[in-house]
Amino acid sequence: MTLETIESEIEANVPGCVLEIVSNPSPSGQHSLRIDPAHAVAIATFLRDAEPLRLDYCSNVTGVDWPGKEISEKVKIKKLVDGVEQEVEEVRKTQTLGHLEVVYHLYSMEKKHGPVILRMSTEDRADRVHLPSLTPVWRSAEFQEREIFDLYGVIFDGHPDLRRILMWDGFQDHPMRRDYVEPDDFEYEPTPHDEVLERARQHRTIMGVQ
Amino acid sequence: MSTATEAIRIIPKSPGANDEGQWLEVSMGPQHPSTHGVFRMDVVLDGERIVKLKPVFGYLHRNHEKIAENESYLGSMPYTDRLDYFCSLTNNWAYALAVEKLAGIQVPERAEYIRIITAELTRFQNHACLIGFLTQDMGASGTPLMYAFREREKILDLFESLTGARMMCNYMRFGGCRVDLPAGWIEQARAAVASFPRFLDEFEQLLASNEILMARTQGVGVLSKEFAVNAGVSGPVLRASGVNYDVRKADKYGIYDRFAFKIPLGEHGDTYDRYMVRLLEMRESLKILELALRDIPAGPIVDPKTKIRGFRPKPGEAYAHIEAPKGDLGFYLISDGSSNPYRYRVRPPSLVNLTVLEELCIGHNVADVVVILGSIDIVMGEVDR
Amino acid sequence: MTNSPYLPVIVLLLAAVAFAVGPLALAWVWAWKFSPRKPGPSKNAIYECGLESKGDAWVQFHPGYYLYAIIFLVFDVEAVFLLPFAVAFTGLTLGAGIAMLVFLLLLVEGLVWAWQKNVLIWS
Amino acid sequence: MFGEGILKGLAETARNFFGSYVSKDRLTTVQFPEQRLPQIEAARNFPFLVYDGEDWQQGMRCVSCFICEKECPPKCIFIEKSTDKKPDAVGKPQFYPKVFNIDVSVCMSCQICVEVCPFDAIKMDVAFEHSTNNRFAGLLWDKKELAKPNEYYRQIHPIEAAAVDAALAEERAKVAAKAKAAADAKAAAIAAAAASTSVEVATEK
Amino acid sequence: MDENLKSELRKQGIVATTLQELYNWGRKNSLWPLNFGLACCAIEMIAASMARYDMARFGAEVFRPSPRQADLMIVAGTVTKKMAPQVVRLYNQMAEPKYVISMGACAISGGPFKQGYNVLKGIDRYIPVDVYIPGCPPRPEALIDALMTLQKMIDRQPLTGPDRPRHLQADAPSEFIVPEFGAHDLDPSQNPEVWQAPLVNISLAGTDDAGND
């Protein structure tokens, strides 16, 4: 069952879904299928119930954080430089909008065939982080989606009981994001390394100890 | 205020509805003799009967995945020992398998045999300890656990002479194992494996036909087949409900296809079946061990090309899962070409198996919750990661 | 106080009480002299697996428990009545034996009735 | 019969109880302080620095190359390089660590530092009795507390130590041979220079 | 009452002892640990109480589930920030005299998980610790060795005088503040009453390893 046949079957059965095969350059050869959030639940129920696939076992649900990258490209623009029309090369830094991604690894216990990987990503990392929850389709995604909500901040619509699972309820930020800054509880560091070494040196100067 | 989950508050039912009493909300909290570590269940009780049960995790969330993002690939290997701290070698193997799939590394023949031998020894001691803890939860305070730990010590001696540490072996490397079997290890292992059937007979005679055990476990916590599959339950808990899915047979990783071993399945899916499936699985592990110990070939134990330091796999991702003693343990790695993994995810079988805990416990007494939780075999290092 | 027949009983009683209360008194004196009392809000709080306990435990229970306790109480008191009978058993006539038998059978009949009404088993 | 399973269980525990008077393997308790388990060859607890010869400052094999500090997963090693040099295990003048601390209260005894050390300077110890009531002084081991002689290493890990010593001896032989070859070449050059000067003397006379 | 007089009497079968020795002898040989395992070190603690290492020989094999009946808290495993208030509350609820063994690298300093955002860097931030056992996990014999160290410490505790143990001093607190769950971290992040870290950490102060500064 190659990913292409699965993609064509889904397109045949789930009208209007947008699919894209994401190739995986590593020798593991596990390519994945990016699905659009709007049709996610329909695609999921199809994959679970369709006869040749019967992917009834959602083994793993993972959250991945792709922060926005700074792309600086050289752009030739005409600029008036002291009255003369000149072509000037300028480096323009554009900040791409990062996104949060959720990856589902599906197996079939009945047919015993290997992982079919689905990917869904949110629009951006700030406020539009809603994704449809697949817990109604596979109950095994319940705790793992709660963990992604807790550590990455993806809000799953339709999840029966979306609460923080690992951090305490009053915790505010989402610690597994790449830009999470830990609270600076600098304390006694007998063997400090790189940035902790810097903090240790600052604290030594503040304390006036040399 | 560190309140528990606000989801369930005391719900004073109108007394006299059908002469039931009020509901009592109590938390079988993080420090509890029967919760196998720091696991908490907010339980709403009607007298002795369970009305609602909300598990609360996170008391041992040690941020293994965040630390792994700042460690090199080799640096995360000793951390995998601490995931499921009963079975460090199967954790190592799952992680090594994922990295080998990510970077396309081959594993020599002898290393495959050593991996199977250590994995089956780990499975044996994990199931023995579980049955010890399960019967202790039922009230047999200590005796079966003493028997189980006596055998576990023999296996830990084998691990210590092979890898240097009793519980935290840090033994697998990408492309094989770290150090070859010391002289006399195979004979010591064969002697230990030869003594285990006698222990299993003793264990079975001690427990299997015990009326108290049968009364406490038969018909308690019945898990239906469809619900088990949909809830992603894996491992002995799944096979006790009659679903024939074992990653060793389904995925054919390692060289398991060379060994003839059967998969024990239960019919009713209750706690007694989960207990018996584990006993039978221990016997199957012994069969594999005898075969593997008999025809382990000589040869290199690690693929010489793999570098220990500065290991930079090409960008890409890989997911590998194995049949750990507790269930389907998976590692999902995304590499961006640097020496640190971009995303390092562990698929915890214990956490997903706990999805079914509420459905199994509702309607039973508090004492049965303890037994059902014991039969699901969770370990908090893996649940909270 | 000529040696009235009850003197040995009183002496034995006092010795028993002294034997029981003595160590307790010693421990209390020791605690009063050496280890000071340090009560505190967190120490006296209700222990609930490390959490602060919410709600109260004064909850109306299922009546089944109440009946269970009552039946136990009945048979406990019965055992207390059996004690003097058992001690003086050798010197008694047949009539006393029958009277005690009737007493026992009455209670057992009560238990059979309760059992048959399924008081002891509830869903 | 109803209690038959329980009786079989009791029979089993009785057999174990009476058996423990007879057969050795049913009596598994090791009376720890007096009686100790046989030392397992590959056992490992905390790292220590190996030094050859008597003087632990001079004989230390560590050349403070910082590899173990970088590779240590919990980052519990702290090294400060010295400014001057001293001959290392093979005789080549190398730096040595002025400060070499291991915070034993963080170390996870995973022996990755041993695996990546190219100079066999750090090895795993087997001593485990380190319980103390002073965390800051007791559990931060400096170079002096870490340094242990090679004889000790040969005593706790005999096979492994023999292999390491053989490799080191061979390396020392190679360096010595190279040094001798260099010395011969220099001597030959000096002899050649002396011969050419004597030739000139002969020609002048 | 010097030593050889005591040994002479003991030869005759008379045991001469002081009230303090009797008190300490009773305390140290019946240390009941709290049934309180956090992580991997708990498994080594269980192994230490099993047949092969047998902590029962030291009177410490009765693991009481409730803090009311325990007088030794073995903190075995990683204390996470979510678990810290519970650990301190359990310590507060234990009856005096109570001792704490901080077993394993994680309980001492956060150990290998020190860089974690949810890991408390050592339990001695909130409660006083009597014995530290390094190791990850420490061997069962190391736990028994620590138990013997604790017993030696208890043996030397005087009953009166300035340096008598905490539980005999009226002003020494037997309760410590229980941290609250804040928005980003526990507040207070450590208890200054208990946690006095040396500000100058030794490796930065540049003392030469031979000890001279």
C-alpha cells in the first residue's frame, strides 16, 4: 500500500480534501501525508474503516514546533542615491510565520501493516492554533493530544476533556516550544557550563565576590 | 491553590433519590502504596463503589524530551534507561533502532543476538516483578514479591557483568552494542535460564490456583476487544483481551522471525487473563532465550563505520517501535542535520494503556481499582517522561 | 479492713491498671520533659496522599454499611455474654446449658433471617 | 475442595522455608557490611582519574582536552586548563588540568566520559559507600580526590586494565622508538658535521 | 563510667548504659521508612528491602504508608516541581523525630534531569536533609550504608545541651512552608530557612587543587 495509492483512495472517498505527500529524505523512507484540518476527521474515519486499510490503531501522536525562520535574501531595487537612479542591492529580512505541527502514526492491528503518517499544521504559533481533535475517531489520541495542548499549546476542537496533563493547572506557558525561556532560578552550580557559566559569573559580580 | 482538577467537585446527590448515600470525592494521590510510583487518581465514591475516576499525571514529568533536544544522539542514550526503569535494555534498543532507521545503519549478526537475549531477559524480570507487585496489591504482602526479586537479582547480576550497571545499562550503540560478552557470561546466562522454569513452576504453584486470587481477579476490569484496539492499548493488556497483535510478529524487527515462539492470548480480557498472559509470556521468553543462547555466532558486535562522537545523521525523520514488556514503545526522531535531534518523541505504552483505566474501574470497589491498576502495569518514568 | 474476700480482686485490679498505665505515664513524663510539643497547621491537616484534602468526610453512607455494623454489634455483645458462661461451665447444671443454647439459637435465627433478606450482600 | 489452591501455596512456602536450611540457593540474603557480593569485573559507579607512578600531579594521564566535559550528558565535569605543560603518559609534553571537578551529586555513572576519552585518563570506580551529610563539600570531588593510582585500576578491573596497559606500553614503545630514531638521526647529523669539519682540517693541513 | 569498667561489667553479664544511649539505641534500630517511592531509586529501595539485601536486619523494613507512623523519609527519585508541595506537606505531617535520607542524584541536586524545567534541583531546598546518597541509582548496599551512617548520627545525638537534635529543641521548626504553584515556577522557589547555598562555588573561586587559594 504505497502512500500514493492511499492518497488517491482518500481523494476518491473524501471530496474536497487537500492532500500533499511530504517526502522524507532519510533512509528510513517513511513519507508522510499532509492533510488539511478541515477534512481531518472525515479522512481519519475513512482510514479507520476503509476495508483495504483498516488503520484501527493510532499508535503515536506527536507535536512539533517549527518557529518562524528569518530569511534574508538579496533584492535588487532601484533607489535614488544622491539624485542619481541607481540599482542598489539590499538585504531584506523577512520573518516567515512559524507553525505548530501534529503528526499521527497509524497502524493496522488487523492487517498488521506498517505506519501511515499523517501531518496537520496550524496557521501560526500565536493565536490561530486550533486543530480538529481525532480522539472521537481513535480513543488512543486522547492523552497524547492533551500532552500536545499542555506542552505546545495546540487547542484541539472536539476533544472530550482538554486539560493540562503534565504541568500543574496554573502553569501559563508551553514549555516544549523552541522559544521557551526557563525561569532564571540561578542557584549554586558547582560545575557550570556555557550559558550557565555566564550567569554564574554575572551573579558573582553582582554579589561583589571575585 | 494547588486544587486537584476542578472537573469533579463533591456532588451532593439529593438523599433519598433511591436511598443512596452522598458521593465522596477522594484522591488516591501521588503518595499511595498501590499506585506504583507517583500516579494520582481523583476518585468519586458512592460508598465503596467507583462512580467516576480521573487519572492525574505529571508528578514525574522530568522533561526527558526537552533535555534530549539539547543533548547529542549518544548523550540521550543513558536517559532512555530512565524512561521505563524496569526495562532499560528494551528502551535502549528502541532508541537505537530509531536512530539506525534514521541514519540507515546496519547491525552485525552477533549484536542482533545479544539484543534479543538482553531484551527477553528484561521481559522475563519485568513480568516477574509485575506479578509480584500485582499480588502484593491484592494483599499477599511480600511473599510472591520476594520470589520475583530473587530471580530478578540473578538477571541483574547478568546485566551488571555485561554492561556494568544493574538497572541503568546504557548498553546499545547505534549499529550494535557497546562491549562484547565477557568470558563465561553465556554459561552463566544458560545456567540462569535453566533455573527459571523451576522458579516458574514454584510461582505458578504458589499463586495460579489460589482461590483468593481467582476471586479477586476473575471478572474484574473486563476490557473488550474493540475498545482495547480503539484506545490504542498494547502489550500483554491487549493480548489478554484476545487481540493477536505483537510487534515482534507484526513488525519483524531484529531477528525475531528466526525463533519459533507463540503469542499467548486471553479470552475474557479480565485481570486474571492479564495475569495468566504474562505468566505464559515468561515461558515463551525462556524458549527464545534457550534458542538464542545456543546459536549465538561469533563476530563483531558493532558496525565499525559508526562514529561515537560528532554523529550527525542527514536531515529527515524516522519512527521505530518495538514490543517492550509494557507494550508498544516507539521513538520518533526528526533530525535537522546537526548533532542534536530537532524533535525527540517517546511513545509511552503505559500512558496510552491508562486510557482504559476509567472504563475498567467504574462500578467496581476501591480495592478492585488497586488490582486493575496493578494489572495494567504502568511505570511513572515512562508515563510522565 | 479485715481481709474481705474481695481484697485479692482489688489488688489484682490495681496491679493490672498500674501495669497498663505505668509505661504510658512514663512516656508522657518523658515527652513532657524532653521533647516539646510542636503542633502546626500543616502537621495537623488531614493526610490525603500528600494533597490538601478537599470537601469533608462527613458524608451520608449507604444504609447497607449501617446494617452490617449493627449485626456485628449484636454478635459481639453475644460473645461478651458467653464469657462468664464459658468460665463457670463445669459447675453448671444441664438447665443452664439449655438456657444458653436457647439464647444462642435465637441470635443465630436472627442472622439466618438477615442473610436470607440479603442484607449482607448489596450490588 | 475449596481451600486446595491455598494449601498448595502454603506447601510451596513451607518447602522454601525448610529448604532454606538445606539447600544454599534458597538462602539468598547477603549480610551486607560483613559479607559482600563478589566484585563483578565490569561494575561501575563513579569516574576517577588514573595516574601512573607515585606523584599524582605529574603522573596524571589527563591532558585536559575537554572532550569528556563536552560529551557528559548531565554536564557534571568542570575542567580548567593549565598554562604550562608537563610530560603525559607517553612522555609528550602536554597541558594538564589545573582544576578538574566532578559533581558526584549530578553524575549519572553512564561511563560516556570513559568511552570518549582518547587518553584512557578517566575510568569507572566500583566504590559506592559515599553517603555523607554535607552536600557541598562531600559531593564535589576535585582533582585530588579523583586521582587514583594505576595499580588500583588494575586491582578493580583486572582484564580491562591489562588491555589498557598493553595499549599504553605499545604506544610508549612506539614513541620511544620514534624518539630514538630522531636521536640517531640527530647523532648521525652531528657525526656527519664532525666528519666534514675533520675533512676540512685534513685538507687545510 | 569509663570504657574498660563497662567491658568488665559486660563480661560479668551486667550492661551499664546511660539513658541517652538507651534512647538513641531504641530510636536508631526502629527507623520506619515512609512508603514513598518517586522514580528509579524507589526500585533499588524495594530491592534493598527484599531477600538479598534485606533492610530488615537494620529494623527498617516496615514501610509505613502513612506519614503519621513513619519516622524516616527516604526521598528516592526525582522531585519534580509538581511533586514538591506534596513532599514538603508529607514531611510536615510526619511525627517528630523525623529524619530525611536524600537518595540518588535526582533528590540531591536534580541529577541528570537538572536542566529540566519541571525538576526541582534538590529536595534540600525545602526540607532539611540528614544523609545524602550520590549515585544514579545508588546500589541497595549504598542505601544500607547510608542507613548505617544515619544510625551512627542518631547514636551521637545528646539528649540535652545546645546541640541536641531538632526534635528536642522547642524553637527549631518542625514544619516548613509548602510552596505554591505559581504561573511560571513554584513560589517561593526555595526556603531560605533551610537552603543556604555557598554563593562562591568552589570551581570558580579558582582555588588550586592542592588546596591553597
